[in-house]
Amino acid sequence: MSKRIDRQVDRHDSIAEIKPDDWNRLNRAGYPFLRHEFLLAAEETGSASATTGWTPQHLSIRGADGRLQAVMPLYRKQHSWGEFVFDWAWARAYEQAGLPYYPKLVSAVPFTPAPSHRLLTNGENHAECAALLLGAALDLAREEDLSSFHVQFPHPDELDDLGRAGLKTRKDCQFHWHNGGYRSFDEFVQQFSSRKRKKVKRDRRHVQEQGIKFRWLRGEDLDAAMWRDVYQLIAITFLRRGAMPYFSLDFFTDVSRALPQNMLVVLAERNSQPVAAAVFYVGPDTLYGRYWGADADYNALHFETCYYQGIDFCIANGLARFEPGTQGEHKVSRGFLPVTTWSAHWLAHDEFFSAVGRYLEEEGRHIDDYIDAVDLHSPYRKPTAGSVAGNK
């Protein structure tokens, strides 16, 4: 149900209350996971719902002419799972003080740790619209006595908007690959030192020697039976960690039908039988790695399926970047370099907010030091080759 919570801002209990074309028009950068179809599938399949602790509270602004001017994906959260920005220590501190940390308010894409815009506007009066959205979110948190408001993985150009609204920024890093205009994978690895280049080639050779071959499948190539095979492989990997995949099989089939060109599955086969799979989303200039699974332990297959095949795809399709997800220093030796990522936070309790602010300043310095240390282990022969200088 839509509800007016500010003179100009509406709150929506489902993204279905907003027309797909209106929402997608504001997703000007074309992020596949910020498309209406993606977020709607997450809600309608129950992956992001009150049952799973992700209650939609999306915000929108319309102009005097009724046209949609700005939106922000927003959820009331009952936990911190699926955000990939870790505030468990804050939750424990609240608990020890006898205060509730949950529920909280979060602007994020469910289960998707990819930097992208959270304040989607038509480009006109952006600062004014951003201030209205953030102000409405903070008012909502206060009125409903929520502990906090968080914006996870915002785009760097939104940091000023977040700071003006009173949120404190938090720094972290991921490992991304940047396309240097390579014509082939071999040309790419020629930028490596001899030792690192041999390591990558050895990885790829191990996979070939196991008789494993690959297919790149887009949404239109994947029928229900194939998705069941892929999902089973993904689920095996999650189950080994004692959990089920965040997204359901229905979610993947719905997104695959709705956004076929934005979906990519790298399928690894042995004797024509699926043995591993990786799921990616394809944006206008970026490949996003998300999930992976295999039916057994194969030498170097994870590196090949999740990283080398993705790089091959980017080179073949002229994509500028490959963002494979969170964590993983092992990515550095495969050509992925550290890039700063961000989140922003507001806590209702003044004392805790001040303490968190001091912690974030110190943590940010450690992240800078960490990025500098990782950069020293770049596999590239020259410091500038393929480098983005950590995007600090």
C-alpha cells in the first residue's frame, strides 16, 4: 500500500505499486539488479519479503505533473543477513546495553553487494530530490522508533548527498578487474610477471586436463530444466556452508525470462554433464559475478568458472569492468585489484552514533593501509598496467 509520509514523498509496501517503465527510467546507469523486474521478482518469489526479514518500504517522489522524479529502494530489516556490510558488533553492543538493534532501515539491493546508485533521480534537481528521500527515510526511522538507517554500497558520487543528510560513511574494498582494451585473454595475461602468468596458465591447463568444457548461456538459452540443474549446483555449495541460497529457483527463472540479456550462466560440463555453474548479471559496461556451485572438488575449477571465464566474456563483449563480488585476496593474483567501496550509516542513539563515527574513522585508515599493501602484490609487470590505483 502506498502512503504519503512527507509533503512530497510516498512510501510503498511493494515495488509493484510503481510502474516498471517509470522506475526503470530513473535507473539511468542501467544496473541490472536495480531494474524493476529484478526487485519485483525478489518480492514476488518471497526472497525479499517480511518472511525473510526484508520488508519493502520503497520511497518515491512525483512532480506536480505526476511524473516520477526519484526513487530509493528501502527495506525494514529484522537482521543483517544478505547486506555484506557487517554491523554485527554494533548489534551486540546494543543488546549488551539493553537496547534493540532490530528492526532497522536499509537502502540496498537484497543479497547483492555491488556498488550502484541508491538515490535514483531523473537528473533534474538531484540534490533536492536526494535530500527529500534521505530526510524521509530518517523521519521514518525516527517515527517508527527504529535503531538506525543504513545505505549499503552507494555509488561514490552519492557520498556528498549522504554526508549532508547526516550519515557517516564507512570504507571497505572489493577486488575488480578492469579491461585494458585487451583483444584476448592471452594479451591480458601478457601484462603479468612471468611467475604470475605461469600460475594462471597452469590453472587453466588443470581444468582442460580434467576434460571440462564451458558454455555461456544467456537468459533465453535457459529453460526450466536447465535452471533446476544450475540451481542444484548452487544449492550444494550453500548447503556445505549450512545454508540455503538467498534467492529461490523461482527468482532466477523469473529474472531470466524478464531480463534475458542481463543474465549469464557459465556452465561447466564433463562428458556433456553439468558439473559446475556460475551465475552473473550483465550490465551496459560491467559484468557482475554472483553465485557459483559444483558437484565435487575439481582442481582450479572455481578460478576458471568464476574468474577466467568472466574475463573471457568481458573481453569478447567489450565490457569495461568485472566485479566478482565480495572478499577474496586470491583474486589479486588473477588480475583483480582493490577498489574502495562504501556504505553510510545513521544511528538514533547519539552516544552509539558518536562511538561508531570514531570507529569508522579508524577503520577507514586501516582500509587505506590494506589497499596499499595489496597493491604491492599486483601481478602486473608495471604498477600502472591494468591498475585503477585502488580508486581511493
